[in-house]
Amino acid sequence: MTQGVETDIATINRISAVPAILQVISEMTGMRFAAVARVTPTSWTACAVLDNLGFGLKPGGELDLVSTLCFETLGSHQPIIIDNVSEDPLYHDHHTPKIYHFESYITIPVFRTDGSFFGTICALDPEPAQLKSSTIQTTMESFARLLSLQLDAEENLQRTQTALLLERETAELREQFIAVLGHDLRNPLFAITTASQRLLRKHPNPDTETLVQHILSCGQRASRLVEDVLDFARGRLGAGIPLTRHAACDLDKVFTHVISEVQHVHPERVINAQIGVLNDVYCDSGRLAQLLSNLLANAIAHGAKTGAVEVQVQVIEQVFSLTVTNQGQPIPLKVQAQLFQPYSRPANDTPQAGLGLGLYIANQIAKSHGGNIEVASCEQHGTVFTFRMPMPEEHQI
């Protein structure tokens, strides 16, 4: 028995209506054996059985396919109905009634909803029965259609349950992953950076200052990478990047500080900023600072080294807008479509270029705020990243 047939048997046995269907067929026809069979080009296998004859066949039991009349139905896709074998001109000398010792017999093909052949619903008895001149055929055909629909429903249910189980397992792994990052990695890095800062402040030593400064910068960079991966895990694997939203009264100062920090790290670059009136913008100011920082880092890393980076922040018609523009080679449309995917980096980026999560995280922050980031890139106007966020009505300026 193949694995596919075993799966089909298990599916049939999960359909609670099947025993009732076989019981109704037996009572309607007076036939004491009824079954649902899975029929393939090479096998006949009982999926469900009602046996009041002592026939001896149970679910999973197999018959020689060629010895059955279902073999003919497999080829013709037509029902076979015999009231009395001894008087039937087609089957009175047929080998199947002789092998299984029946006088009355009916088999109805069962098709899947996609039209493929599944098997049969069949019944037999050693005594003759009035089958052809009744509604038995149409009733059993209705049962066959019902069985087909039930097969699909049961398989869909199994796929859903499997998906839910996998989702639960993924959720557990996600929580473990975030816990490891948040505690087992972040805490030691915090200890390293704190100790380095203390050494530089409390115990300055010209002989070791360069080394300690290097340890501090490496620890800070590793901490930023861990925070990026944490945000990635929350955005990609969880319910999105969490926000603490409030009416930010000093958002302009927050952005100015971010620009100042980036300018300090890259004193050779020109960053021009135009920050409008931003009174009580309802947002997570820390996350928007992170969004701006990531967009600036991207502009500095990939823009023309001699071109200025332009930052513009404003609220127009109750829509908050933050734009970062850099000059340089335009980004091809094909590449633009991938910019906000995690680990997206130009092929020539060095290992020091980070994890390629900056734009992804910026976009997740935008989405968590109910906004979005768009990119436009051409030789004339440069590359422009624009974050827009509608202001909630109760917090409109």
C-alpha cells in the first residue's frame, strides 16, 4: 500500500458521515455489505466498510484489482448495477460474481472536485435486490458527490491544523530567539561598552587608550547590530515593531540631534536640514529618530561622496512628511523593488556595511505608524526616500 493510499484511508475515516452513508445504503438496498474503496490503476483498497455478511474485509484491506468490477468502473467512469447476476446478460458468466459469490451489486464512481477519479462506493449481497427500478442510483450518486466535497473539506482542515501547529512552533522559536538576543547577547555587550567607557573616564592611560576605544566602538557597533536583528525579529516574525506613541512636543529637537550625530561621525559630508513646525506630532519619537538615522545612514553610504544630503521634515494638510535626498547614481527600478527587503545590500558592500536591515527596519517603523516609505530615483533629482504618515484626527495640528 502506497503512502498516498494510506493518507486517503485516514482522511475517509476522519469523515464522520461515512459510517452513516454506508448504513443508509445498506438499509435502502437490503444489501449486507457496503464499502468506500480507493481505486488506483494498480490497487483496490477498502477505506470504510460495513460488513454484515462476514465478508472479512476491513479498512486497509486490499483485493486484486482485476478481480473486481471497480476495475471496469475505473476505465469507464460509469456505474455498474446488477439486480440478479444469474439473469443478467452481461454478468451471468463474469468471473467477479463467481469469485465473491454475490447476486446483487452496485458500484458508483467517486470523483474529486478537480475531476480526478478517487474510487467507488459499492455494495453487494448474495441475494438478488431491486436496484435498477428505484432511486437507489441517484441517492448513491448524491452520496458520492457529498463524499467528494467532504474529502476536500477534511484535507483543507488538516492543512489548516498543520499550519496552526507550525505557527505555534514558530511562535515559540521566535520568543526564544528574541529572548536570547534581548538577554544573552545584549547584556554582555552592555557590560563591555560600560566597562570600556568607565576605563576611558576613570582610568585614562595613553598606552591603552587606543585599544580601549577600539573595544568600545566594536561593542557599540555589535549592540546596534543586535538591536537591528531584534527589530527584524519583531517585524518579520512577530506582530510588528512595538511603539510607544505620544504627542511629541520636541520632535524637531530629536531630529536635529540625530542629524548632528550623523554629521559628527561623517564630518566630511554635507547634510542640509529643513525642519518645519512639528508641534505635538502623535508618534513614537524614538522610533522616528531611528527611521531618520537609518535613512541618513543609507544616503551617506550609497550617495555621491561630494553631494549634499538633504533632509526635509514638515506637516502639510495633516500629513507628516520626512524626506531624505542624496545625489549619485540612480537606483534601477528592479533594485528599488527589493530595497525594503531584509538583508538587501548592493553586491559591492563590504562586510562592515552592516546586516542590510536599515531600510527594512525603517519601513517597518513607518508601517507601525500607519504610514509608508516611497523611493524615487533619477539622475536629475537624485534618490529621494519619503516617509508619509497621516495624522490621527484626535491628534491633528
